[in-house]
Amino acid sequence: MIKKILMISGSPRKNGDGAKILKKLESILTESAEIECEYLFLKDYKIETCRGCLICQKKTGEKCPIKDDISIIKEKFHEADGFVFISPVYIRMISAQMKQLFDRLSFLLHRPIHYGKPALLLCTASYAGLGESLKYLKIPVSNIGMHIVDSLGVLSTAYKNKDEYKDKIHKHISNAAKIYIDILFSIEKPKPSPWELFLFNKWRYKAIYHRKEYPGDYECWEDQELLDKDYYYPTRINPILKRLIPFIVKKLILRLSKKIGYLS
Ligand SMILES: Cc1cc2nc3c(=O)[nH]c(=O)nc-3n(C[C@H](O)[C@H](O)[C@H](O)COP(=O)(O)O)c2cc1C
């Protein structure tokens, strides 16, 4: 069955450096497997800045009071089997468009629905800031529960001027694409890393202990019957990590909850 990949770009340039990388990636992916790539340039969508009301996080259901194109994007997230996020580096950070997307989708961090979907993270920069930007980009994507297959920073200047650098990048993309395709078409969902187990338990215990303040989160975890699970889906977990990580995370969440006054 054909798999759909959503390629989300935070660049305001549809023919810019990142777009060239996406084209290359698309050709590798579509030549290797039954894959359909959809480009989503955030600049083409009307996405207002988050108003900070926290309604999406605190109320039940999806109740953002802003009526704009974010609903179209949410629909595209649902339809996608896998994701690519690409952003130019702007003052050593991801672009404002990309940050804004995650602010508006911040409820997805609390309420996992796209877990296990593979994601590839890419950033382009003229000369500096790739490390910081990719490190940042990993935060929302991994907290949403997506499985980050790889992350790659591309120096757009070197990519344009040096053939050997361009070849190196293409080789990296090609190797990453192979792993991405394997995960995308595998019957078994990806085995979680210790960090992914940590994040799963963080949001699970948060849903449990902040139930009064965030009833919608609790409801989402309860509806999906995830509250007493070891991970989002059945998978093999190292028996020591299976006990140790929830034990530590529970303690940390309890301590935090007491500190912020949610628990006495
Ligand atoms: C406002 C702005 C800020 C930028 N900040 C940085 C930066 O901190 N470091 C850097 O190396 N390049 C920086 N750049 C350059 C872009 O990251 C670089 O040209 C990138 O490859 C553009 O990708 P795009 O064509 O896909 O948008 C900046 C560009 C702009 C317009």
C-alpha cells in the first residue's frame, strides 16, 4: 500500500536551499518504494500566532479558539504515515514559521496521536547554527511521540559550491532514506530508545497526576487505553529499562507536581 509522507518546510523560499534537499530526498524515496510525498510550505498557510490561552491543553477536545488554516494542517498530519521537517536556520534557531507551527500544535505533545510515525529532521544554514537548530527541532517532534529516524544539517553554501560536500550530503540522505523506508513499511513499529521511553512515561504520568488541571489529556490517554501501558504500542523493551524508567519518571513528575502546587 502506498505510504504518504508529509514534507513540512519552515522556509519562506519555495525554491530555496531546503527545497533542493527535499527534491533530492523525494526522488530517492519515490524511486525506492511506493511513496507519495506532499510538500507543505508553512508560508502558504494562514497560521496565526498562539494566543497563549491554553484552552487546547486544558479543555477536553480540540478547542483552539483561532479559526485559521491550522485545521487543514492537522488533517494532513492525520493522513500522513511519515514526516519530514525542514527549516532554515534563522539567527541560530529554526524559522519563526516552524516554531509557530509547533506552538499551535503544542497540545499534541500532551495528547499522543502520531506516535511511532517516522520523522526525518533537516536544517539548512549558510555557515553556523545547524547543531542548535536541529537540537531544538528534536524537542517538539520527539515529544509528539514521532520516531526520529535521523537528523541532518546542511551547509547550503558548501552544498552549492563544493561537489564533494554535495555528494556527502546525498549519500547521507540516501542512507537515511533507506532506514526511513524500512521503518515506514515494517509491520512492527520501531523499538523505542531509552529517551523515547522516558518521554512516553513523562506524558503518561503528567496525564495521571495533572488530571485535575488537564482533564483533556487524561481523557485522551484513557480513551486510547494507554494509562497502564509500557509504551504506546506493544513492543520489546529491555526488562530493566521497562521498570527503571517509569520508576524514575514517576518520582520526577511527583516532585515537579509538588513544586508547582498541583499536588500537596
Ligand atoms: C533572517 C535570516 C537569519 C539567518 N540566520 C542564519 C544563521 O544564524 N546562521 C546561518 O548560518 N545562516 C543564517 N541564515 C541563512 C539561511 O539559514 C540559509 O541561507 C539557508 O540555507 C536558507 O534556506 P532556505 O533557502 O531553504 O530558506 C539566515 C537567513 C536569514 C534570512
